[in-house]
Amino acid sequence: MRAFRSRVIANNAEALASWRSDVAAAAHRHKPESWDIDAAVSLQCEFVFKRPLSHYGTGKNAGKLKSSAPVHHVKTPDLDKAVRGVADSIGDAVASVLLRNDSQIVSIHATKRYQTDDFLGAIITVTALS
């Protein structure tokens, strides 16, 4: 599931509520009919952020990444907070979109990176475990 176009939010309470709602709606749209809401699951999240303009040159070098630009996204939001937002969204006690409770998540793999193509946002995969 790819969701949430240009926003990944983990710190602003009001925006976070809206983002969680978007995650839950996307999860609901992509949920298979045979999904077992009681299953243990593995969660994979890839958060993709836009590079700031300061990472690029100016003038004739506009659009070229500076050699000093960081390879890894080491700024906010914290990866654990972004993952918690996703987990809360898919296991929300009211919506119960994919899980009855986010305690059913038994494995997590998460990364955050800078944008390398047109996609910004989050790529989220939830896999039911047998």
C-alpha cells in the first residue's frame, strides 16, 4: 500500500490525527476480503521525505545534489514515532481496520529516506503470519 502522498507526520497532534485517519482509510481500501483481524502480523514501513533545497546547488548547479548533502534522513520525525503512528492507525481501537490491537504486531522493519523519484509519503506493508 502506498499512501499519503507528500506527508509523513509524527509530531503535530492535529496533523497526526488526520494522517492516521488517512492511513486507516488506505488500509481499509487495500484490505483483502479474507483478512484475519486476529492474526499476528509483520509490519514494514518505508517513509520517503523530500530533500530540502539546501541540499542542492544554485545557479548553474541548480537541481544537482551537493556533495555535502547527507545520504541518510537523520532529521525529524523520529522513525519510531512514525512507525507508532502507522501501528496506531491500523490497530485503532475504534476502527479496528486490520488489527484488533497493535499488540498483534510481532515484527517491524522500518526505514526512512530521502526521495529518489516522484513518490513522497509512506509505503506500508502488513503481512499476516501463520
